[in-house]
Amino acid sequence: MVSDIHIGVIMDGNRRYAKLLMKSPNFGHNLGAKVARKMLNWIPEINKELQINIRYITAYTLSIENFSSRPKDELNFILNQISNECDSILNDESYPVNRHGFSVRFIGRIEILPQELQRKIKLVEEKTKTNKNYFLNLAVVYGGQQEIADAVKKIIDMKPRTSEEIEQLIKDNLYTPDQPFPDLIIRTGGEKRLSNFLTFQSAYSELIFTEKRWPEITKNDMISFLEEYKRRKRTFGK
């Protein structure tokens, strides 16, 4: 039986790709969104071709740092992109989420997003919650350290007595307590760090970094990353 695989994707390099083409950052974000949609179509195909079972995907869509530091026009463009993707999920049954049966969850400090976007997010989660083929987590206004802080805030009044109890309670109060930790994290764009992504969950994740920027990623690249993952022997520190 093939085990379920959880991949995390840090979709970095939209701005740098646009700069390379002497375009605005929004041009890069638009191309990046198109590749993200393609990735959802690639997953079932890659599973079949490589005889694996990618079932969980966590995509780093907007960090909490970017939310507070990006220029207003650029941030508004990104938020509008997320809103438009929500509209597609809600209204277009041919959209990859609907066609392939993805259950969608938004993780992060969603409460600080504009109210209308929050409303659409809730509708998307409600519509897709019974989908069981795949699970897609969209990390929006997300930070790994902030996720841990939010978990600790929930458990602080429980008064755990041992380190083991604290560790288990943190696990139980993360944004996705019902999902396995990521087996593989892929970062595009040339940087070799996790940038506050799945800080608690990534302790034993395999890491792959590529110089290619997110808008340049192809299905063959994803196949190459997964083939590399399959070659690795995971020991989980033992």
C-alpha cells in the first residue's frame, strides 16, 4: 500500500521573474497563480506516473510578513487574486479543486483579512469540506512562529505539567491537527531557507531548493523533485 504524502510548496520568485522580464510584480503574481492552478492538475497525473500518493498540499500563498510589508497596490492585487480563485472554486465546476475533489482549508491569521474575503473563504471551505480525494491548505497571512503562538494561546490555561504534554497539546492545536506533517517541502526561487513556513511541522521534512522561479516551474520539474524525494532514505533522526 502506498503511503499518503504531504508536500509543502514555497512558491517564491514571482517578483524576481517579473523583474527579469522588466514587468511589474503583479505580472509575476498573475503568472504564479496560473502555475499554482496547473499544479493541482499535475498532482493526479504525477501520482499515477510515479506510483506515489501525494494527498496533502500546503501552499505558501501570503506570509504574515508580506501582508505588512508589501506595497499597498501589490498587496491589493494579491488579495484580489485570492478572491478570484475563491470565486472560481465557488462557481466553476471545471476548476481543478472541483474536478479533482480537493478539500480546501485556509490557514493563517485569516481574521485580519478584509471581511468580504473572509466570507468567501468560509464559503469555499464549506463547499469543499466533503471532498476527500486531496487536501489543499492555502497558507494566507501565515507565519509558522505565529501558528505556534496561536496554539500556545489555546493551551495556556490547560496547565500541562510535562514537556511531553506541552508538545502533544501544541500538535493538537496547530492549524491542521488532523493532517500529517509535511514529508517534503519544495522552495522555488533560489533562496535556501524556510522563511517561517510550517516551523513546528517541518522538523523532519525533506527539503528541495531550486533556482527556478515559481512561474517557470513545469510538471517535469515537479516530477524531478518527487523522484529526488523517492531516492532519499528518511531516518527521522534515528
